[in-house]
Amino acid sequence: MSNQSIQVFKFGGASLQNMEHIRKVINIIRKHSSHHESLLIVLSAAGKSTNYFEEILHLWIKHDKNVLQRFDTLIAAYYLNILHAYREEIKPDNRFKQFYREASLLLQNPAPDDEALAYDMLVSYGELLTSSLIHQILRLEGFNMLWQDARKILKTDRHHRAGKVNWDISKQNVDHYLAKKLSQSMVITQGFIASDDLDQNITLGREGSDYSAALFAAMLNAESVTVWKDVPGLMTADPHLYHNAVLIDTVSYRDAIEMTYYGAKIIHPKTLKPLENKQIPLFVKAFDSPDSEGTKICKLADLDKKIPPVCVSKQDQVLIRLSTLDLSFVSEEHLGIIYTHFARHRIKLNMARVTAISFDACFDYVAALFDSIVSGLSKYFKIEEIHHLDLLTFIEYDLPTIEKIRTNKEVVLEEKNERVAHILIKH
């Protein structure tokens, strides 16, 4: 049974990128806090600061002498400017200063050879600095608000950049620390970050803050989760790419999971399963239009209710075409080698096709991982690379729509079944 007094609100980077947006967040919290005193607020890093931290990471790894200057520029641009826009005379509080000192000290030392370890050590400060700043502002606004370090709650294995959460230990921490704080007041914490058994920073995968919110909600048996975005809800297509996209008002966990599996960016792919297990509804709403209905993701009594035709677009795709070095048939042994390499690098294949003498694999292009996997597979296969691709996935498609999308496009690969069609096209 859900705890009717707890709601989880997750705010993404777009809602925190400037003081104008943050004031909208404050209004949302103020409106809902009068009805739900036990409110857990989960924050992403402000604006595009994660991208800037990744740039700083690159400088740190290269031993660039300008890394500290770049870090200070980030702090001024994304954090101090927000605070000054709120009240010019306000200075950062001690918690913010402590995290700033920690990150500065980190950058004064050589980066570790393990790039994934370096990533988690540094990039985690985006969420820590953001939550400290927003907590300070909310306290100044008069909210009874406690701050919680998510790394003390969510515990994972030691796999950097894609930590696997230890449910049992994390649930004990939720009960011992987080639930007690929520019985006293609202609590603000971070998405995306956790720690391992050595208390090292671990991140949960890019855009993993939604997943954090779902984990907290499931462990707390919360009433609901609301993810506040810069779009009205779950759409039939990316509204930034397709002007005729329309809102889906209600969708089942099953259909939403399928959409995220194929690349719908509105929700992190791992977010929905913990909520489905506990039958906790997920609302996706626009932070700049909080009274709009948005989308509700929940268990539907009518499992045969179909969603409208949906188009999911994944950009920055790459296709590698593997053929055996001796031009022999692609055998089960070859397939085992291919899938083992992708699994070892934790790369999800977005599209795959096997023919008698070749194997086509489409996946997200990440430079460091791409070079590594191509290097490993080149020992066994001849490799052809095709870059700069978009993968369009149509769910509950109709043929006229697909034909219209294909017009004047160079189609590299295409697959269809009765419900889903995948089309890989050149930019």
C-alpha cells in the first residue's frame, strides 16, 4: 500500500537553468507543499552544466593548465549568476563552498587513468552544487527544507558511469535516513549520483536523475512521481523536430517502457520498472505550465488500448557492418563474439541485422567506446563504418506516414513488423 503523504517531484536541468525558471519551480513547490507536506524533491544539475563538467573533465584528463580557470567560469556562469539574480547581496552558503573547494582540489591533482572513474569523481559535483544552491534559495523563501546527500542513500556496485543499485542496502538507508527526514519536513536531494561500498562517487547513466526519483519513490512507497520537464508531457514525436506532434494523456507502463527502450528521451529507460513494480503512477508535466494535465503513466485496465502512432528519433547513431575475414558464413560462434564485445562495453544495440555473410549493428555513437569496440572486433571481422545517422522508430505505425518521412531521405537500413518499424537514415 502506498504512503499517501509522500510525493516525489523531479526537476530537470531546463527548469533550473536561470532564476526565471527557478521562480516557477518555487511556485510549484509552494502550491503543492500546502497539500503534501512530505515532499521529496530530486534535482538534476542546473541547465547544461553537466555538459560543461564533461568539457572540464576532458581538460583535466589532458592535464590542460586552464582547467581550473574553466571550472571557475562554470561556477560563475551557472551558479553564482543564479544566486545574484535572486538577491545580489546573497553569498553562497557553507555547503556550496565546501563542494566548490572539493572540486577545485580534485582538479589540482592528476586525473586517474580510468576515465570512467574520473568522470564520476568530477561530474557528480554538478548535482551537489545545484542542490546546495536551490536548497539555500528555498530556505530563504521560507520553506522548512532539509538537504540530503543521495550518495549516502543509494548504494551501487563499482561500475562507474553505469552503477547497478543494491536495492537491499539502499532501502535500509531510505528507511533509516530519508523516511525520518521526510517525517519532519520536505527534503531536497540529487538525482543521477550514488556511491559504492568504498564511498566512491558512482553515476547511474546519462540522464539518470529520473531513475533516481523512481528508486526513491519505490523505496518510500510514495503516492506518485511527477517529472517536471520543458515539454507538456509524453508526445507522439519530438515536438522540437515534428511540429504536428500531439500529447498522449494516458499511457500504460508497458507502452511507455517500449517507447523509452526505442529512445524516447522524455523519460530515462530504467525509470519505469521500479514504479510499475509498486504500481506508483508517473506524471510528466511542463514546469512552465503546471496546471496543465500532462501525461499519466500507470497501469491501465484496458491492456488492449492502443497508443496513437508514435515516432521516436535517436540521433548520433553509427552503423558498423561486420563480415568475416575469410568470407565464411556468419555462425553462432561469430555472433557470440559480437554480442560478448557489446555486453562487455555495456553498449545497447538499437538495431541489428544478420545476413549470411554480414552482421549490421546500429548503436549510439560515443567516441571512446566506439574506438574500443571497433578495435576489439577488428581482430575477428572486416569492418565498414557508416556515421552521422538518425534512427527513426515508429510504434503502431501507418504506411503513409512512413513513406512521407522517407521522402528524399537516404535509407541505410530498414526493418518492420506488424507494430514497429525502424528506419536508419543519413543526416
